[in-house]
Amino acid sequence: MNPIKRGVLLVTGALIAGGAGIWFGDRHLEQRASALEAELRSDHATRAVIVARDHLPEGSRLTRDGVAIRDMPVKFTHDSALAAPDWSGIAGRTLKREVAAGRAILPAHVQDTDRARLAEQVKPGDRAITIPVSGGAEIAGLLGPGDRLDLMLTYRNDGERETVPLLADIPILATGSELGDAGTPRGPVRYDDLTLAVSPLEAARITHALAIGDIHVVLRSDTDNAPVDGFRIDAAALIDTGPDADPGNAPPDIELIIGGQP
């Protein structure tokens, strides 16, 4: 073979072999890089969990301001750490143990009850008192925590039954065993009692009223803050249509208490 052709063939072969080597080398490096990347992703994978934004002491209520969503390495995150979709189930609940800032919140940190304890719903200076209510009454089944009531007292006075206002603008803390906040979606529910937030004096008034008569609840609008005028309704007031039948002209036998002030 012509030496020139032989040289050309050798050079061409060398170039092809070199190119193939480079290609296979690149492929090997790419595969190795992909394997290393997959290994790193596996070792350092993250997931979004609910963490304490600041230190949350035992007894704290869980609110949006007190928590945050953070990406935490799976390798170093507890399997039970709560994620963003779990927030609706723990919002407003109480911590039964402290959580340090930046630490993931676990189910074990949260009280087992679905609602906060009743005592945590009572504002300083107020008292919680429970009154019986007929669960069969239509309005009673539609009342819920956060609603506001006026209370009417029906009692006997000299043998005649009379009805007078007892208290006005009293918030409901609980219906039966159901605690909650205003605006919580609900449907008709049967219960036998209502728990109300009142002052100590109002609690005494209710206690005495239950001893001498029957208390009836009247629902008021969320936007109605008007006081209730004193009046007295008896059998005569129901049937007398004359000018003297206006119950507003007769002084009430029981002093009306609004917001703890006589």
C-alpha cells in the first residue's frame, strides 16, 4: 500500500478512536454526575413542614403568627412532623409542651382535644356559666359559639307569671360540649345547655333567676349593639291594647344588667 494512503488511514483511524474515546468518556462522566446528583438528592431531600416561628411555651395557642412553613431535610426531620395541609386540624389548639424556635411541630406537641379548654376561652374578669336550654327548640339547635344573646326571665309575681329582660348582649362560649369561635361553619345540633361568658355579678343574677323562674334566650344580630329597655310583660299586657298597656311605662321588677353595670 502506498505509504501516503497508509498514513492517511492511520491518522483517520486515530482521529476516530480519539473521538470515540472522548464521547464514551463524556458519557461516563455524565452518568457518573447523574448518579452523584441522585445520591445527593436522596441524602439531602427536603419537605415542607410547620415549624415554630419563635419559641412557643407550653400552653400557647397555635396561630398563624406563631408558625411558619420551612423546607427541612428529610434525613433530619421527624416522620410525624406536621405539613402545611395539617394546619387546619391544629389551628387554635393548645401546646402541651414547649417548642423551640425553628423546630418542627409534632402531633405530640398538641393537646389531644379538638378544641381548646373552656378556661382558655374565658377572658380575665369574666366567668363561664351554663344554663339549660331546650334542644328541641328550633332556634336553640341553630345557636353556636360566638353568637350573642339577650336573656329573658319568666317568673311568678303575686301568683301571676311575668316576663322581664334579665341580661343583654351575652356571648355564647359553648353549646353542649362544643367549643369554637365565631364564624365556625355549623348546622343544626342538639344540645341541652349553653355556656355563657358573664361577669361575676351577672353569674349571680342568672343563678338566682334559675332558682325563681325560667330563662329564655333571644338571639341578636352580630351588628346589633343596642341596649335593651326595661319592660314587664304579663297576661294583661298581652290582651290590653289601650294607651296604658305600653310595657315600657312600667318599671321592671328586676334590674337589667348590661355588661356588668347596673
